[in-house]
Amino acid sequence: MSAASPLDAPDAPPKRTRRLRLAAWAPVIVLMVLCAIIAVVNPNFLTFGNFVRITQTAAIPLVLGIGATFIILMGSIDLSVEGILTCSAVVLSMLVLNGANSNDLGILGALIVLAIGGLIGLVNGLIHVRLRIPSFMTTLGTWFIGVGVANALLGGMAIRITDPVIRGLAVERFLGFPWGVWIAALALIVAVVIQNHTRFGRYLFAIGGGEDLAVLSGIPVARVRITAFALAGVFYALGGILVAAQLGLGNAQIGTGRLFTTVTAVVVGGTSLMGGEGGVLRTLVGVLIVVVLSNGMVLMGVPSSVQIGVQGLMIIAAVASSIDRSKLRVVK
Amino acid sequence: MASFLRHIASDRVRQWLPLATLILLIVIVGTLEPVFLQPATLLDLAGDTAVLFILASGVTFVIMLGGIDLSLQSMASLSSVIVALTLPRLGYAAFPAAIAAGALAGLLAGLAHTRLRIPSFIATLAMGGVLASTALVSSGERSITLGADDRGYLGWITGTLAGIPNVVIIGLVVLVVAHILQAHTRFGRYSAAIGAGEPATYASGVKVNRQKVIAFVLSGGFAALAGIILTGRLASGSPTLAAEMLLPAIAAVVVGGTAITGGVGSIWRTLVGALIISVVRIGMTFLGVNIFAQNIVFGAVLVLAVAITIDRSKIPIVK
């Protein structure tokens, strides 16, 4: 898309460009207004303790959102977030030092889990591309397969994680922030590099912007798609590790509600569901909007069950305001 | 693999594949477990299938147009909460109230989809969140068991007529109504046309958006009815009552042979699909497969069925 803009610029009406530029900053403005309102209502919002709490809550949705961003950039969708996350968390709880068996793989266990996440993502990609099945159907299937595998492994029980390294991700702190937050920050940096400074990253935008053109320009679309799904799987598995560390256990219900927060964060951040527009830094803003809003609602005493509903409305509002309707005739 | 898929995807074979699968499954499960073929077990099977079938036939209307409804399990749960909360005060009026709520939710999802031009899977995912939240808040996040006097209102669901459970009869009524809507009304024909080719249908003057909204209203209403039946059978309402029903419902539609690309399908196929899902579930229970682990099979079956039924010529770019 960056290659096309210098050519397009003279023809494009200036009013439209300004509107587009404003739209790109809208999520940031929403985030700042939100922070200001909550800070006025409840000054506790601005304390360092609350800031740490916000980053801690944001770490997991951010990691999941990064994975989903790669998929949504291509104009696809990944509904298997909860499946891969749950499966990873459960397998992790069985591989590291735990209360149910005698395994003690430590960090190696975490690496195996990342590989498993990548593998499930790879299967997603292969089914989607090779069998030509729309991604939302493929990943709807793997969503339930992942949760089913977790259930089959545990049969409704929970395994307590006693491994000090894994628990330490949530408990131990460095410069005031838990290690989990630093890992999420590192994941963000890695994702930004992949997105902006690799061929793969540019291909993602090209595919999302217009797949037929991408094919004609010689981009290996099938390979890029499969890689993107595998990469997303690794990020979901990382999210699973962080969730398991935070709760100190693995069970089959651990992922409930994560898909919803993830999609909300990506979409609210301004990544277009049509593909080709957005990025992981926007997802960071989207995650912060979702987390700050829920943090603010907790501070104001709104029950947490209301939040799903609010997120649902946010999805509709964000998608409705971001879709470029002139491009679409048929919406399915 | 791909050529094998293409072979069984050829129209002539494809049309009869679901029914053949169903018969084969019944024979297999019947051989392994002869109890299965006794009339009492089969009636139980029919009763258990009714809820799934009602949910699936609602979403069939949406899938026929090429859309999808991911909010049906939240709607069914919400409907069970509405019934459980209002039954003491409203009596029988609680049931139409729940169905009206379902239709309203479907209307809102349909309007969000058509007016705001949001893809249906995201509009209904979001609507599902709103509905789940509503159910959680209004029920106080717990399940509501119905008192003895309220259960008197549930006789039309739990009773039997000439030895046949009322649930089965309700299922049959839904089958007839849904079939008439799908096959003998203007709405049914238009929705098949929209699924087959939306731009052409639009160009021939059909009010595409109106048909889409009607489909979502029907899906919401049917989901609410399924929630009512569930409430009757369990004598309680809960905000997570139908949480596990989304995948089986969509799997039933697709396994029956309705293509998710739209245009091809019928309520009869959904009936066959729902029966397949039920027989598979019972077969797995006989084999001792954990009820939650069964989702592995349903997930795989869903993907496989989509792979066979999907019309790839309609989607040059698979996203």
C-alpha cells in the first residue's frame, strides 16, 4: 500500500485524506478522553499501583491481539484464540513442575507449548489454504477442537502449577512491573519488527489490500497465509503461558471470553476487518482502550458481567465507523 | 486428498451423502448397542434432537443467504433466563415474551449487519456478547430453578401425547413451519436467490436487506424457542444454559448439506444433519467419550463437512 500512495496522491480529494488521517488517530483520542474522564471521577486511577495493574491486565490481551492482528491484516479472521490458548495452558500445566504428575521441564516445557501453538496455527493455515475453506469456519472448528483436547486431557479437573519460573512470570517483578508485562512488551517489539521490517510483514498488507493483485505481483500468497496462521498460533500459546502463570493452574475453562476481548481490542484499535489497514501498534491502543475502560468500570463499581455487553457494542461501533462503505457492495 | 474431495463433492453423490451417513451411523451404533434401536431409545433420541434442530433450523435461514449467526447460543440462554424470571408473574405470556425478545435481538443484529454493513459473523459475535451480558446481569450470574407452581406452566413441553414426548411434536411443528417458510414463501425463494448470487438478486429488484433482516429475526426467534424448550426440560434457566450449543447447531446445518456459501440447502437437510449430530453424540457416549471432548469430533466433522459442501467457484478469494 505504501508503494501505491505516491501515485494516488494527486488524484485523491484532499478532504478524504484529512478524514482518513483523523480516523487513524481516533482510537488514541478515545483512549486519552477515556483516561481523562476516569481520572476525574476517581483520582485513584492515576496512581502508579493502578498503572501497574492496567499493564498487568493488558499483557495477555495484547499478546493475543498481536497474533490476531496478523490474521485480520490479511482480511481473514481467527476464532481459534480460545482453543489454542486453552490447549497451551493445559499442556503447560502438565509439562512443568505441577501438583498432578512428576514432569519438571521448566523453560523447555514453555518452549514446547509455543511449538504446539505454532503447530495448531499451522494446521489452521493448511486447512484454510489447501482445502480453500473460509478462515472463520476453519478456526471455528479448531476453536472447539482445542478446547475439546484440553477437556480430554484433564476431564474437568484443574492442575496446579508449582514451577517457580512459570509462577514467577506473574509474581516476580522487575523495575516494578511483573515479568509477564516485560514479555508482552518484548512480543510487541518482535511483532512490530516482523510487521514493518520484513518481507512477510509487507506481504500481509499487500494480501489484505487486494489479494488478486498480490497474486499477480508474484507474492507467494498461500505460503504467507499459512505462515501468518502459524505465527498467530505461537502468540496465542504465549498468551496461554501467561494466563496459566497468572492463575497458577491449567484448566479447560481458562480461555473463556478471551476471543471476545481479542477481537474487540484489534477492531477498536482501528485495524480494518477488510484487511490491509492497521497494525500491531493500533492493537496496543485498542487493548489499552478495552483494559482502561474495564478498569474504570471496576473503579466505578460496575459489575464485570456488564463488560462483555459493552465490548459487544464497542465492536459494532468500531467496525461500523471504520468500514469504507464505498468499497463494498456485498457484505456477508 | 483434493481429488477425493472433489469426487465426493460432485453434485449427484453429494446430495445423498448426509442421508447415507445417517443411515450408516444408525446401523453402526445399532449393531454395537442393540438397545439403541428400541422405540423408547429412539424417542429419547428424537426428544434430545428437538432443541438442536430448532436452533439449527433458525440459523439455516441465515446460512441460506450466505451469512452466519454466532449469537444463537447466547440468545437461547437469555431466553431461558427471561422465562425463568417472568414465569411467576406473567404465566404463559412469558413464552411469547421470550420469543419476542429473540426476534428483537435478531432484528437488531440484522439491522447492524445490513444498515451499518458489518459482516454478519462480527455483528452477531458482538450481539452475542450483548445478549450474554444481559443474561448474566438480569439473572445475577446464577441459575434460577423454577418453583413447583411454575412447573405447571411447563406441561406443554415436558408432557407426552399418546406416548410421544411433546418435545418431539414441537420439533415436528417447527419442521413444518420452517419448511413452509423456506420452500413455499417469497422470503424462502428470495433468500435462496440471495445466497446463490447476491448482486444478481439485487439487480432483479429484490429488497435484499429486508430478506436478510427477516432471516436474522427468524434465527433469533427460533433460538429463543429452543431456549424455552431447554428451560422446560431442565426446569431452570441459566445465563450459560446453551453455551455449548453453537458448534453442534452450525455443524448440524453444514453436515446436513447446506453450503455455508449460501444458496444450496433446506430445512430437511438440517433435520438430517441434526439427527447425525445426535446419533454421533449417543454413539460416543456409548463408547465412553467425555462429553466435552466430543467437541473434538464435532469440530473436525464441521471442517470436513464444509470442505465437501462449499461451493468454491463462488469465492474466488478465500479469506
